[in-house]
Amino acid sequence: MSLIFITEDEAVIREGVRKYLEKSGYSVLGFETLKSAREALSVTKPDLLIQDVMLPDGDGFEFVKELHESSDIPVIFMTALSGEDNKVTGFENGADDYITKPFSPKELVLRVQAVLRRASSPSKNAASGAGANGADLSERTFIAEDGRMTFNRYEHKVTVNGAAVALTSAEWRILDLLIKNAMVVLPRAQILKECFDYTELSYERIADTHIKNLRAKLGPYPWIETVRGYGYKFIAHPESVN
Ligand code: CA
């Protein structure tokens, strides 16, 4: 059973969401403040965090940014702030999805299911992408200038020059998609569709913000090329095998 944390200071919303998710078969713990959520997260890793933005003891965006420095827990922001800028801010801070109040419980459950499905099965994704010989399951190495990246889809692990890189689940999905399509230009719309189930073109900036964060984490090497006005291309070359 998946464990979901929800941080929301409004008791009516917090309890409403908790009851609805429990009815849908999830185990749910609710927190009224960032402080209590932080304490719980230090001892338990939930499968998903549903995070309000405006809380009495701080800002949910900042909280998740800090959380993702040491954790890859998927996050759905739940907030009264709407508008594209706020959505982009949410995604910049590592959101897997973003839901605006008021929302229907049914919509929330559908989004929770989608995020958990995408986040939970790297090995399943790997199997579906593997060739008949299963070669795709093994670790791959890419070179860009003097950077050396290893990408292990099966173990869900990325290193750059030997150091592990902590990616959020959203960043992981984008990098995985780019590598699967190495040397092919991927339009932003395709990245959003395949990684987030988003089809609205107004959200294309979200792809840009994730790529920006991904690049910052992968060091000063040209792994990913920007194709202006269009999309992105993974251009690092595979390490030659002798
Ligand atoms: Ca609030």
C-alpha cells in the first residue's frame, strides 16, 4: 500500500483529502506545518508528498527544494495560487504535478495514481525499453568533453565523473527519455506529454525549467543541446567498447 504525506494547514482540506485518498486505498498521514512534516520525513520516506504552498511556518516551494537535495520523493503541489508563473515555479522546485484549489477529489486521485505509476517502476520502464537481449538494462556510459556519465536504468542511478547525482523523479524521466532518443531532437511538447501527461502548449516552459535544473546537476558538460524554438537533444556520445 502506498504511503502518502500531505502538508496542508487548512484542516478541512487536509482531512478531506486524507479521507478520500484512504477510500481509494492509500495510507495517508497529514501534517499541519512544515516543521511536523520535516520531522516525519526525517524518519519515514513516503511514496508521495502532497504539498500546500502557503503555510504558517514557511513556503512549500522552498521546503520541497530543500527536501529534494537529499531525496527523490515525488511531489504534487496543491495550492490556491494559479497561473502559469506559479506552475512554473512549482515545477522548478521539483514538482511532479500541480493541482489548483478548488479541485475535485476525483481529479486529485487520478493525478496521485498517475504520479505513483510513473515514479514507482523504473525496472518496468527498463524492461519495456529493452531489446531482445536485454542490453538496455545494463549500465551505459556517455562522454561529453571531459565529462563521463554513467546511466543505469535498472538501478535508477546516474553518476558524473564517478559522483552520484541525485535527480528528482521528474528529472530522471526527462533524462531517461532524452537518452532513449539520443541524437534525436525532442520537441518540448513531446517531453511534457511523455514525462508528465501534459498536452497544453502553454506549459512548455516547464520542460525548460526541468532541463535547466538537470544541466545544473550534471555539471559543465554539453550532454544536452538546446534546439532553439523547438526542443532538446541528448548529444553525448556512448563510450566506445574495446
Ligand atoms: Ca495554506
